[in-house]
Amino acid sequence: MNKKSLNFINSSVMKLIMVLLLSAGCATTSDKTIQLIYQSDKASATIWPDKKMEKQFSKYWFNRFSGEIQANYAAEYPYFRERVSFPKYQTYVQHAEKNALVNMEIFQIRYVSDYLVAVDCLATIQIGSKIEKVSIIDRWVLVDEEWFHVIRDPLFRI
């Protein structure tokens, strides 16, 4: 075998190994979510617009308190990401990871429009040794069949 053939084989083997490692990593990585608590006796499936939004909501809040800032930035609605750079966003949300989200209680989901939903919830957060309850109106918008979080913005007054 000449050197050119050997280099091609080595390159091909390395590419195959990388593909296998990447696909194995993706297969074993589970979506990290939070446990949602519902104030009413209604089943969760009857109050969410769809399962994708419920999962996005849970992932978003898990990531927010786990320091997964890049994942949360990607979950913010596209117009926001066009206006606010990642470093500015990181400065705004970086302190959440120092605390722990104990639970998220869902009170109501309001359909503001076909594409805009407000989730009225109560977050129980541990800040050091202190437990705080924070009432949140969390907004989500549907863009191209995908749900995005709407961080506080004067354009979306709910």
C-alpha cells in the first residue's frame, strides 16, 4: 500500500469513529427537565397547547438553574436573539445557576393568541439556605412550529 492509500484509510477510519462516538453520545443524552406540579386537578395534557411546549418549558427552566446558558439563549425567541448578543444575555441570567429550582407549580395557561401563550406559575427557589416563592408569568411564542421562550420584553405585554 502506498502512503496516499494509507492516509485515506486512516482518515476514513477516524471519520467513522467520530460519527459513531457522536451518535452514541446523542443516543445516551437524555433531555434534562424539571418536575412540574399542577395546582388544579386537570391533567397536564389538557392545559398545554401540545406536548412539545410542555417539554420546552420544562427544559428551559431546568437549564436556567443548571447554568446551561447557551441552551437557554437558543430557546429565546428569534427576534430577541437578533437584538441581544449572547454575552449580554449571559450577564442577565448568569446568577440563576447559583440558586436551585425546588419546583415549578403551574396554575394556569392562558392562550393570548394562536401563537402566544402565558403560563402563570409559582417557582420555589432555594437561595442559599433560604426558600423563596416567585410568581411568574412566563410567555411562549410559536414560530415555525417550534415554541420559544419570550424573555421580558415591552413588545409582549401580558
